[in-house]
Amino acid sequence: MIKTEHLTKRYGRLTAVDDLSFEVVPGEVLGFLGPNGAGKTTTMRMLTGFITPTSGRAWIYGHDVESDPIAARTCIGYLPEGAPAYGEMTARAFLEFIADLRGLRGAVRRARLDTVIQRLELAPVLQQSIETLSKGFRRRVGLAQAIVHDPAVLILDEPTDGLDPNQKHEVRTLINEMSRGKIIVISTHILEEVDAVCTRAMVIARGRLVADDTPAGLAARSRYHNAVSLQLERPEQLAVAREAVAALPQVAAVEVDERGGKLTALPAGGAAILGPISDRIAQAGVHVVALRVEPGRLDEVFRTLTHL
Ligand SMILES: Nc1ncnc2c1ncn2[C@@H]1O[C@H](COP(=O)(O)OP(=O)(O)O)[C@@H](O)[C@H]1O
Ligand SMILES: [Mg+2]
């Protein structure tokens, strides 16, 4: 597993990572969430041994990243931010180079290269230089180099950043496929990513841990948790609907979207309010075309948690 104790990194007077202690176990896909500058990349660089902590410690499967860096790094596959690679190398030459660095030899080397090339569907671009590849393929080459030695731990720094929606989906699917039995840590500032791939999310703001929860647990902190949205058939009924819903004691507030002909009722104390609302709406003669219970809004929770 991964374990850190009081992990801290200072740059002069700036504390980039401030006293982080956590553990991650196999099977977990941990999302590192935080605004730009929160300390995500710095934390990942310490875990991967690229920079040394100012204080505190980190272990990868029992190997101290500072005193036993080679053993620690052997367990890790790392996709750095922006997935840098040697642009003038062909995709194949680059992957072979990384396989050599990882100490793979002979039949094992061939088999691992074949496996990652197949898994990331790189066959059509193997002879192309990396700088001529599309962003999506370049990211796949980055992922391939991270997993070529079949590491137990994958650390991916903003793996979908800058990709188009289809490519994002592709990368998330790959991460889901790779996650079985492994530890995956991915950093992101994209909230939908948390729902799409993570089993757990740590929110970091200004270097400090401000939340550590499941995606559903985070969403449940939202004031929209269990809120009920109604799409009206006739927008002119909005006023009537609002009045009817607002009169319920279980409803704390009602938000109206005039243009969309939509109304959202926020529950008092997070209680379930679907039943009373649908009854009341029917009594009031309001026609509803869609009705939805919200899990909660991650963007709102994120803003609240990371607000400076
Ligand atoms: N080498 C460095 N020297 C000085 N400050 C740095 C250095 N690396 C990162 N920082 C600062 O540390 C903070 C955290 O940065 P970073 O870990 O890259 O954040 P994130 O990845 O969450 O966007 C930022 O304020 C950044 O400017
Ligand atoms: Mg970063």
C-alpha cells in the first residue's frame, strides 16, 4: 500500500504540501482533487521520488521513498503532468527505451511491450515520432510507458487534461480496466472524473487535506443532496408550482429556472422529499414532464471546501 506521514514540502516561504497523512490500499482509485496550485503535482512527485519532502515520510509497499528509492520506484508507474516524452523518438523506440530503463529483458520485455501496445492500441502509430502524434495518442504512449513493467501502483497526474471528450472517455475506460488489484492515484481538477473513475476522493486546498471521502459521500455534503428537480410541461405554471412546493415544511428553499421552465426544491436537513412534493404538485394541478432526485452537486461541495 501507499502510506504517508506528515508529508510536507516547502519552497521558501510557500508551503506547497502541508502535513499530509494518508493510506491507500489495493483496489482503490484515489482522486486527488484540488484547484490549480493546491499541491497535487508536488505530492505525486514526492511519492514517485522525483523531489524530496521537506519533512514527513512516504512508503510504497513498505519502501521508504527517500531511503529506499529504487525499490519504491520499481512498484510505481508514473504519468507526469502533461505526459512529457521524447518527441523525436518513435513511439516504439520510446517504449523500448523505457522497458530497458525498467530492467526488462528478453522474452519478458517482448511480452510486456506487446501487451501494452495492444492494450493502448498503439500498433498503428508505432513507427511515428511522438511529436507528430495527436494528443490522444501521445497520452496513450504516456500511459503505456507507465504500465510497461506492470506496476502495483499507478500515479497519473491529470491524465485526461487537454483531451477532447471522446479521448477523455477512452482514458477513463482504460483506468477503470487497469484498476483491478492495483492502487491508482490520479490527480484532476475535473469533477466529473471523480464520479467516472474514483472510489475515493481527497480534496486538497493550499497544500492541506480538506476532505477524504467516497464520491457519493462528497456529493452528500452538497445542499442539493436529495434536492428534487421538476421540469414543467407549461412554464406559466412555475409560480403555482413554486408556491405549492415552498409551502411544504420539508422544503428549505426553492430555486426557479424561468428560461428552462424548471424548479428545484432543496430539502430541509437533507431529508427525502420526493413523496410529499409529487403529491403536492399533483394536488395543485401542475403538469410535470420530468422529475429527478439529485445526488448532490460536486462542484458546489468543491467550491465550499476549497474556498480561500
Ligand atoms: N519547484 C518549485 N518552486 C517553487 N514553487 C513551486 C515549485 N513547484 C511547485 N511550486 C508551487 O507549489 C504550489 C503547488 O503546486 P503544484 O503541486 O504544482 O499544484 P497542483 O498540481 O495542485 O496544481 C504552487 O503554488 C506552485 O507554484
Ligand atoms: Mg499539477
